[in-house]
Amino acid sequence: MSELYPATKKSFGERRLSVELTNICNLHCSYCLRDEDALYNERANFLSLELLQRIIVNAREVMNITHVGFTGGEPTLHPEFDQVVEMCAASGVTVSFVTNGWHFERIWPTVLAHRESISTVAFSLDGPSQSEHDFWRGEGSFTRLVRAFSRCFGNSIPFGIKVTLRRDVVPKLEQLALFAARMGALYLSFAHVLPTSHDVEDAAMLSADERVRAEQEIANLARIFKMRIALDVGYFNVDTSAPCSPLAGVSANVDYRGCLSLCCNLSGFRGAAGRDDVVGDLNSEDFSSAYEKLSLMANEQMEMRTNHLTMLAEQGIEPDMYSASPCLYCLNTFGKLPWKNGLNNASTASRALPVLRARNQVGLATPTSVR
């Protein structure tokens, strides 16, 4: 497959900023791409409201952004989440955020009060049933999600569902689509698991052939359902045009420290060898100068990717996943996958993945047996 599926093609017209509000999360998903130490072993960090406001004002002037999407960690853990949303509304930008849904009841008054400014709420889902989802997220997580879906649907607040494509998820694609449609989701979005170690690659990441079949099935579902079904940019793509909004120059990421970087997938990647995707610290550096460096970085990365794909085509070499997937290509070339390239990284090697290993050894277990 050398062409994009029509259902996955994206418009990069909306200029936006992705912002990590915090480094912490209340859940512990073994396939999470975020750095283990930052999530669970370091002191909790929350992006200050003052810095965030300055960044948004400057980003509107420099990038002409119209939207801010909040990630983390778990963004709803920010102690001033209500003020963050209120400030964005006052600044004239729309807001979306990705959440595991665990604390949605607590932030519901904020969502309801600022419904005009919140374009969508994106919820992470790991399976179409309580047992399948709670296996990864912990007992009670599915119930909280369904309650959150019902609140949004009943109050006409658009919400989407995001699913990570692991091997155990692929047989459930149609069930996931039916579940999302019945819940009233605006969209269902799939994303290939990003490998943070050999363990994750072996246990959860799809092979090249498995990816082809899964992507074809998602494309079929997208044609059948009225609900929008999409596949994020990690799919097979050897088109040399910009495959994503960061490389198209219409989005940027701010991490929880206040640093400007290229992409939320690269930021704080678990086991990474470095932070070459970071171009500046906005606590002390002007946004305009940092963004200028970011634009140069995006152009250089695009040129390198184009040259690489062109070289493979000229030599008649079929691209492997780490060349054909834009996400895997960037992770690899930015030094985020030291384990793949044989580099010594003790912190990556020491990470236990009990859920992934439990699934391989005994199949679907109860949530309490793996937590």
C-alpha cells in the first residue's frame, strides 16, 4: 500500500498549539509513550497559568493559532484546570483536551460552563467492554468513561474516542466502532502503538502485514459509518509531502516545563536518548525566536525524510515500517529509540511491562491481577 486512505487524509488549515499541562497521570498504562520517571517518579509539575497565557498570546501573534489542545500526563489533574479553560476562552482560542476520563465528574462544571469554547473532548479507550478496558486502566475506569460519554452526549458537547492500535485491539475494530457510534461520539480515532522498548514492540506493536490489514479494516469502517473514523499519521505513507501538522508548519508543542518542541509524540518519549526536538525554553526565551528555530527544524526534517524516501524508491527498496511510518521515522531519527539501534540505555531496559507480559502468558486477566 503506497497511498493514503481517503478517510485518513487530513487538512492542516487550522493552526494550533499542543500543550502538556502536567507531567503526571493517575493511571499507569504500560504502553504509554511518556517518560516513566517524569510520570511517576519526579515531582509533579504543572504549567503555570501566567506562562501559559503569555505563550498563547504570543502564539496567536506569531503562528496565528486559533486552537489549543491540552495533553499531559493527565491534563485534568492540573489544579487550575478551570482557570486554564476560562483563560483560553477569554483569549479567543478554542480548546480541546485528551483525558482518561477518571476525573471527568470533577471537571464537568468547567466543561459545561465553557461549552462554547470547547470544540471537543477526546477520551482514551482500550476496549469495547468493561473487562477489556479495565484490564489496562483499572477497575471502575470503564464505568467512569461511559458516564462521561453520557454527560457529553446529553448536553450536546462534542466528544471523540481515541484508541491505540495494539495486537489485542485489532480483532475488536468493528465492535469499537459500534460502541463509539452508540455512545454518540463525534469521531473514533486510531493510532498505532509507539514502541518504547523491545517488550512493547514484540508484545503490542503490529507487524507490517498486520498493519496493512488493520489499516484496510479501518478504511472500510470509515466508509460504512456516518461517524467519522480516522487513522492518525503513523500509518504507511511514502508520499513526500508533509504527513502531519508539525512538519506542515501549522502546529507546535509546549511541554510541561514550558519548552517549545516539534511534536507531542516526540516530547518526553519513554527511554529516549535526548531532547533534540526541543528548540527553546519559553520561560526565558521569546516565542518568536523559538518558533523560528522550530520552523527550520521542521523544514530540515521534511527534507531529510523526502531524500530518504526518494533514495529508497530510486534503489527499488521497499520501505520498512521505520521508514514508511512518519511517526516511527521521526522517533528514530530524533534519537528516541535507542533500544532499537543497539545503544546502551539502562533505564529503558529496566522498565517492567506487567500488563503486556500477562496478556502474552495467560491471556485476558482481571484488572487486580496485573496492577
